[in-house]
Amino acid sequence: MAVRTGVMAMLMPMVLLNTGAVSAESAAPRADDNKSTALAVGQFQPYAAGRTAVTYDPKLAPSGALAAVTYVPTHDGKMNVMLRTHGLVANRRYGAHAHVNRCGAKGEDAGPHYQNSKDPVTPSTDPKYANSRNEIWLDFTTDARGNGLGRALVDWQFSDRQAQSVVVHADHTHTEPGKAGTAGARVACLDVAF
């Protein structure tokens, strides 16, 4: 357990240090913008009431694996979001997206993907709505040690609606009509106060 706690302590500064590196074209928020940075860090465990980091598939998201999410609105109306993981399956592709609800007992409890412009049809598989410009896609591939990094820069910010979690999926995200936005089973979830 001490090793995992030490890794979690190391993961948080790495996320914070790299937040500004999401895109060279984006600018960090200024204090006078009245914007904030959100950070969520969690260790995936089986569901229990009140748990903020949940694994639904311990083979793909082992208990004890870590995740951290940062969200930084910029002064020019954009938003940087970054997901870092540690302890997932090595050399594997995962999908990840911001979802509308908090994590729950089942992966489906997190609801659909958060969309800036909502598709009137749910689930959304229309590329007009289910795309990386309208949703927050954080797909990543783990390295030999199971570490992953997913980044998104979108040209909008949350307003009256906000995402409440990031869900890790079993596959990279599809983009073709009829499958756009899908990424296989929901294997883990982290509550994020966006």
C-alpha cells in the first residue's frame, strides 16, 4: 500500500506540471480570469458507496491502479483536459471520455458522454455530435509499465452543465457513422469536479 500511496503522491505533481503542456497554442489561465483548475486523483477499487474511483473490470483496470484528471479553462475560451494513469495493463490502447454523471455501481451509471452541443438521440453515434471537438476524448496507449496519458483541447468551456466523471473504456474511440464515440466496455471511472 505504501508503494501505491507514494505513486499517487508522485502522480499529482506530474499532472499539475504537465497541464500547461497540453497544447503549445493554448495559454494558461490568468488569475484575473476568475477561472479555476480542477484536479481529481483516485485509486481504482471495486464499487462501494461514496467511492470516487471505481474499477468495473479488474483485468483491464486492476484494483490499485491510479488515475488523475486535470481541467484547465483558458483565458481565450478553450479548455485543456488531461488524464494520467498508472498501473493499467501494459502496452494497451484504452478509450476515455468525460461523462455526465458521477461513477456508480455499474459503468452505465456515469451516463452518456458530455457533449457541448447535445445530440437529441441517445446513445449518440452520429459523428456530427460524437466527435473529439464536441466531446472530451482522452484516449491513450499505456507504456511498458502501464502508464498512460490522454489529452484533449476543446474550443469551448463548461457553462450551466458540467461533466462529472471520466470513464476509461476497453478500446480506442470509434469515429465512423453508427459507431462514432463508442469505445467498448466501461472498465473504470473517476469522479471529477469539473
